[in-house]
Amino acid sequence: MAEEKSQNLEKKVVSGMFWKFLEQISYQGIQLLFSIVLLRLLTKEDVGAVGIISIFISIANSLIQTGFSQALMQKKEIKAVDYSTALFSSLLLAGLLYLVFFFLSPFVAAFYQLPLLTGLLRLMALLLFPGAILSIQLAYASRALSFRPIFLCSFLSSLFSGIFAIVLAMRGFGAYAMAYQQIIFSFFSVLVLLILLPYKPGFGFSVRSLQSLFGFSWKLLLSGIVDQIWQNLYALLIGKKYSVEELALYNRGEMFPKLISATLSSLVSSVLFPAFSKLQGEKEKLLKGVKKSVSLSAFLLFPLLFGLMAVGKPLIILLLTEKWIGLLPYLYFLSLVYLLFPLHMINLQVMNSQGRSDLFLKIEIQKKIVGILILAVTLPFGLFPFLWGKIIGDWICFYLNTRPNKKLLNYGFVEQIREVLPSLFAALFMAALVYQTGIFLEKKGVEELFRLLILIPMGGISYLIFSYLWNRETLSYSFSLFRLFRSSR
């Protein structure tokens, strides 16, 4: 019976990963396509202005969405009143935060000396309301490991909002084109999920339910706010200390590595968190699942990010034109920052899935203390020492994230580094080969498109060869997962 239960869970996880993978690929792919078109149409100031406002919205959304959605997924037994209580609480919080942003917007505009930000912040703050509803809808779908509706929702919403934004940009709406893209995406997503999901918002409210959910979620809420502020602090400082245009280069330099890493991280966290939650008390099975998650994440992510660095220059020129070539140094630095992002996520999700939100909060505080110290040391020395500090801090944070799992599963920093080393070496050798070949082709006068047509297949083939030599077990496991994906469609 236990064996059958384990097999059923594995099938659900694989099926969930398949649909979540499709959802992320479709969403991120369409978003990338429309972002490229918009970057060609808009100025750096427009992009930087939206980047500033997005920081404030991200922090507020973290406050609204993080805690209750995680609490709903972690709870062993769930009732309809739990969903409705979480929904009303989230909407109330969204309303309060909207009022704060409405009155705060002139001061934000004055701080950055951009009058445009007043109206832009008031408009984009509307994102808080659909975000509150979406967090509950996605918690329901994730708990059931039902990701097909999310795939359809992301695909349709991305397509509709992207087309609308391009039309607005061509008509001269500037930064507002990007703002309306996000708003239409969020409201349309809520509507699509209302149609596709069995879950419909109820009207019940229970103080007892709120106390139960808040007892788990308040630590995650606090952790989420601290983390969002920290994640966006570098962008806030660049926008103020340097310029909005420099912030635009930073944000767009982050676009490609973040897209790759966030896609994989979202796949891992959305599917594995509810799966890990079902394995509470089953240490051996949990350890096996975590090890597979770590090795597979490194196997997939490392070649993509190192490969991105190797072909960065022709890729930027081809897709975004020479106007955006200044983002290249940011792309290199931020690719190294996002290298460990899914591994952070896996370690944190293990803690959350076992109900240890107290450890989660404690570690977040430790990481931010380390980060602030590094920031204070590196900031006076200029932009790039500042970014090197971000990379060093990220490795220290990875160590801190692994410490609880050393005690819980005997699977800490050293064990996880050992797990990912074969993928790291294979990716580094592949990237070195691709980069040197790219330099040779550039000297020969080969155009960007043809360089990419040569370099990308070369990178894929060489990585598979190096993996066959040094990382055969993970390579074999990846192919077996691919076969399971095909059978899960």
C-alpha cells in the first residue's frame, strides 16, 4: 500500500512537472518575445521607470501572496472556509497597500526626480488586487498538483497582454505600455482560472481559520518582505546613485538569466513543495527526492547560464540591437548570481514543507545581516565591486540555506556541492569551447545570426558529451524523466 502510494505521488509529481514546464516555457517564452519587441520600441528611461515601480509592487505582492498561499499548501487538511478566509484577508491587505501607494506616489516621483512615476505607481498598484486572488487560485492548483489549467492560463494571458502592449507602444504610450501589459495579464489570468479551476471563491470567513493560517504564514510573510526588499535593494540603489538608464541596463541584463533560472525555480518550487509536504515524517524518501532535485536542477541550469554568458554578445546585438549592448556586463554578473537560485529554492522548500517556517525566518535574518555587511563594504568602491559582493553574498547565503538540511537529512553544503560538481565542470568546459569559437568566428567576420546558429548547437552537443563522460548517472536520469514527461501528456 505504501509502495503504491509512493508510485502514485511520483506520477503526480512527474505529470505536474510536465505541465508546469509547459506553463513556464510558454509564459516565459511569450514574455521574452514581447519584451524584445518592446525594448526595441521604448527608451531606456521608459524601461527604467517601470523597473522602479515594479520594485515597490514586488515587495507589496510578497506581503500579500507569500504567507497565505504557502500556508494553504502546507496544511494537511483543508476546508473551503480556509480558502475564503485567506482570500478576504489578502484582498483587505491589498486595499490597504493600494491606499499607501496612492498617497506615497508623489514622494517616490520626487525622490527619483521623475514626475512620470506618480501616475505610473497609482496605475500599477492595481496589480495588488488580482495578485491576491491569483495567489489563492494557484495555491489550490498546486496543492492538487493540477498544472494544466495554469499552463493554459499563462499562455492565453501572456499572448493577449503582450499584443495589447505592443499596440500601445507603437501608439506612443511609452512606459504605460509595459504597465498595462502587466495589469491585463493579471486580471485576465484571474478570469481564465475562474473558468478552468473547480475552485470558486467563497464568502465564508473564520477567525479560527485565520489564526491557524497566520500561525504558519506570519514568519513566511516577514521573511518574504525582507527577501523582496533585499532582492530589489541593488536595483533601488543603482536607480538612485547612478541613473534610471543604468537601472534599465541592470534590469534588462537580469532579464535573460532570471528568465532561465526563475523558470526552473518555479517548476521546482510549485511542484516539489506540495510533494515534499506529503512526505512529512518519511525521511529516506524525502532525502531521495531532494537529492534528485538538486542534481537535476544543476544539470539543467548550469549549461544554460554558462552558455548564455558564452554567446551573450551576439545574442544581445541580434535581439536588442547595439542600443542595449551596455547590459552585457550585467548579464555576466547576474548569470553568476542566478546560478544557485533553484538550489536555494529547494533547500528552503524542504524546511517549509516540514512546517519549519521558524527556521526559514531565522535564516532569512542571518542572510540579510551578511548581505548588509557585504553591501556596506563594497558600495563605496563602485558598481562592479558592488556586483562582485552580490555574487559572494549569494554563495554565503547558499551555505546558510543548507545548514538546517544538514541536521534534518544529513545533506548539507558539502554534500550538495559534491552533487553538482560534475554538472559544473561539464558546463564550464562547454562554455569555454563555445566562447573561444565565438571569438574566432567574430574575427572572421561571421554575422551574429550565423554565429549563434553554429555556437548554440555546438554548446548542446558538447555538454551532452562532457556529461556522458563525467555525469552519466544524472544524464541517464534526465532521459528517463523525459520519457516519463512524454507519457504524462
